[in-house]
Amino acid sequence: MIFVRRLALLASLAGVALAYWAKPVTAQSPLPACPPPGNQEYLLLVRGQSENARARIASILPEEGSVLICVYLGVVVVRGGRFVSLETANAWSSYMSSVEGYESFVLRPAHQTSTGSIGSSTTGGASYQPQRLGTGYAVLVEYGNRPEVATTVSQLVRPVGLAVYRQKSYLLAQYSNDPAIATATLQRLSDAQLSAVLVDAQQVVRLTTQVSRR
């Protein structure tokens, strides 16, 4: 009798185990549709063919931006937001395409104003040719999506470009092989209460050589 009860108990436990492992896998939640750009916000959309690629794209985009994996026109993309400058968004798009090898494009806000945007200093649109700098020193300025900082920097040094350093965008105030020149530029910018840093130029990718206020 005890033996029969044990068999019944084992059969019951086996049934529970089988039921557990036989549970259907819950379908992955569908990705959300990409929200449109906000007022005076430019969006960078980058296409990744796999989850690993999209994770890498998300890790590359600027830390200060809002990054979201979403669906745009039926395509899964990585959405980078909070670009208040078309110049910066286009430069990042060029970087992602030319350097990282991902298809990307920029969405403009529905209602644009030209006030306070950083734009190309050339006519007919900007030319973006991302280039890793060589040996030397680079002086970078944090601008935190505040285009007016470019105007302040351009009053102290010229030309002022855009650059990427450790997955973050900066204004490029100086690139020189001479440490004395780079240090002097850093001091001038610091005296103007600007957040400037001196870094190894070989870790910097220049996006465009010159920006100006539109």
C-alpha cells in the first residue's frame, strides 16, 4: 500500500514538472512605434539588423540623448533624440554611416525655427567627412545641446568644429601637435568659464571642421 502511494506521489510530481516545462514561451512584447520629434528637436534614426547591432548602436549614441529601440515605418531602428541642432544630428548620422557602417537618417521637427541652431558655415548644406585625428592634442568644449556656446567659443578661437570623444559630442576648439598651443587655448576657454578639456587627439573623431550660428 505504501509502495502504491509512493508511485502515485512520484507520478503527480512528474506531471507537475512536465506541465512546467511544457508551458508555452511568452511572446516577446512588441516594440513601440517611434515617437515623433518634439518641438525644435531633431531625431537620429539608425537601423540595426540584429539585437546585438542595435545594442551596440545604443551604446555609441551620445549619452545625453534619449535612446530608444522602436519601430519606424515597419523597420526596427534605434532612435536618438534631444538633438537641438541639425548640424549635430547630421554629423552624428554621417559618423554612424561612414565610421560605424550603419544606415541612418535624420528626422526634422514639424515646426522649426532658425533661432539658436548650429548650422554649417558653408552654403548649400554641410559636408560631413568623419576623420579620426592623428597624434597631438585636442581641446574640446562641452556644449550640452546649447548652440549659443558655439558663438562664445568662436569669439575666442577659430575655426570651431564638431567632434566625438568617447561616444559624446563636443565642440572642437583646437587640434595641435604643440602642447603649449593646446594648453594656451584650454586656459583661454577656462578663463571664459567654458567647460573645456585637453585630450589625446588620437581618441577624437572630427565630424566637421567648422560650425557657425544660423
